Amino acid sequence: MRENEIMKDKTASVYLAHPYMQSLNHAIYYRVLETLNRGKVETFSHDLYNEGFNPLLTVGELGFDESKDPLVLQYAEELLESDLLIFIHPNWWGQPPAILKGWIDRVIRPPYAYDYPPELSPGDPPVQKLSDKVGMVFNTSNTPGPRENSYFGDPLENTWKQCIFGFCGIQMSYRTMFRTVAGSSQEIREGWLDEVEAAVAGEINKMP
Amino acid sequence: MRENEIMKDKTASVYLAHPYMQSLNHAIYYRVLETLNRGKVETFSHDLYNEGFNPLLTVGELGFDESKDPLVLQYAEELLESDLLIFIHPNWWGQPPAILKGWIDRVIRPPYAYDYPPELSPGDPPVQKLSDKVGMVFNTSNTPGPRENSYFGDPLENTWKQCIFGFCGIQMSYRTMFRTVAGSSQEIREGWLDEVEAAVAGEINKMP
């Protein structure tokens, strides 16, 4: 059997949140997909703007009832099937763009991502349902590093690591912020894309 | 002249982000509006879900061009006219719901909220355009205080105070988080609404 016929039984979900098809975020997205494909990782890939995802959580989704939006249900099922979760988005106000915030609001819900079984007391943390998964985050920014870290406090680190991944048991294996994008040369951007490839390839190699 | 004929020449904008019309967030919203009305503050009030606001920043809004969405332009003009900005929203993942995140993405833009005049160097902080304004934030949460503060680090405080208000020069005069909402009694909720009223009335009294 030739080496490239050894199929890895691994799955990834990749999410992109940027409106401009020629953006660096899109270039990162395609490099991620290419690296996953070369690594023979089955991949669910979602350009949220392009798919017309509606980020508004509904009244029906406030509690524990299943969403009635087929796209939300599809994303939730893919989430459960995936070993590796990769998010690509710009740093807007120290947070993801609204379309990805809405993905978090609507998809990271009970009973898929976490749950509150009846034996828990009020105020208890939920049961984590995604603790077999690894998360990676690629961010882009126009804020210089010193101002990001000293004034804003790099809120995206806490948002992804603690608030989202940590809440559901996902282990954040990698996060980086490419900056500053405005005014960056073609050469610098190529270097960033190579970093993306190396990070994803490294993660694939770590997969059991 | 009777005292209640002395009209204050002050203006407020109030934003609500919650899908459920019977929510505590709605009750806070109406109490805020009532208090502003009693204090004779001219008020722009916006229930973002009810107005069908589209939170998705467009390609055309990525740079410095004016938005083509009349609702965005209206919100931006009202922002400039307002002395007091009040935001009411639940704590979802340590952040506002996507609809309000999108309001931030689309409305807090140049040249209204901040600007980069040509004399600035790349990486310089922008010129703040909202430094004559005061901001207030009312949040609701189902996370107990100790877990919010020790595990999540109360990210909403940094988001509003530093990342949004601080970026544009708005002074955050008040922020509170009512919790935990789930399981709270009618009596406790009435107490929270009285706190809302006192906070807004106090702010009106401080107005020059």
C-alpha cells in the first residue's frame, strides 16, 4: 500500500468570517483547506458570509429546544463529528465579526456543545460535550502588538481559550494574530500563509 | 415658570439587544425610557431585534466609505447628537449578542465615532470623536458572580470600557450585571428595575 493511500480517519471543521473575498482571511482559509486536504483530513468548510448564515439567535433558541434552522443543525452535527475546529477571522473590537459571534450564540448550545443534566444544581458549570476536540484560531489585526496587549489586553485570547473553548472542554492548541495587515507586503503575507500551513500540518501530525 | 417646564436640552440613545419581548432586558429598556422621559431627556430608542437590524458589516463598510444602509446612517447621526448612550443586553459568551456586535461593527466607524486624519502615522490610535459623551451599560447574566469574575474575568467590562467606549473617548459612567436571572423572584427583579431607574436618574441629574 502506498503511503498516500493510508487514509486518516480524522475530521475538521473550518469557519471563515470575513466579507471580502480577496481578504487575507480568505487566503488563510484556502491555505488551511489545502493543508487539511493534503493531510487527508475530511473537512467541513464554511465561509459564513458566502453561505448567508443568519447570526440572530431566535426566541426558540433561548432555552434548550433544538433550533429550527437546518443550517444551525448541520453546523452542530458537524461540530460533534469533528476532531479539529479551526476559526479564521479579523479582530474587530477585540471580538469576532457579528456573523461568527452569531454562529457561537446559535451553534454552541445544549445538548450538542454542553448540557445541564437534571442532577446539576443552579449555577453549576455545565457538562462539557466537546472535550475530545482541539481548537485553532487564526486572527488578523491592524492594531500594533504593544497597544493590543497593553491597552486592549488581547481580549480574543480569553474569549476563545476560556469563554468558548474552555466552556465546552475544547483544548486550544494554537492561536495567532497576524498584524498589522494594513500596509503589509506580499512577502510578509506569504510568510504568514507559510506559518498557517506549518501550524495546521503540525496539528495533523499530532493526531492519533 | 414651573419647574417641569424647564426643558433640559439633552439627548440619549438607548439600544436593546434581546429577542424575547417578555425578557428582563425588555423590562430594563422600558424602565430606562420611562426614566429618561420623566427627566425630559430627548431619546432615540432602538430595540434592534424589533427593528430588523442587519448586523453584517459589508465589503463597502470595510474601509472609510459611508455606509449605504439608511438605518446605519441614522444610528450614526443619532450617536453624534446624543449626550448619553445606554446599552442593554444579556451576557452571551462574555460578549453582546451578535445583533449588537454588528451594531458596533457597522455604526462605530469613521468618520463618526473616530477618524484617522492624514497626519497620523500608521499604527497611531485614532482621533476620538465621541469624547463629549457618557455611556451606561446594563447587563443580565445566568453566570454566578464568582465564576464570572474568577474564570471568565468579566470580559464585558473590558469590552465596553476599553475596547469600545475608550477607543472613541466615551466615558463609561456606569455598568452593572444583574444575576443570576434564571430563578430570580419577582421581588428581586423589581429591585433590579429600581436600581436601573436610580442609575439613570442619577446620570440625568449630573448632566450640566
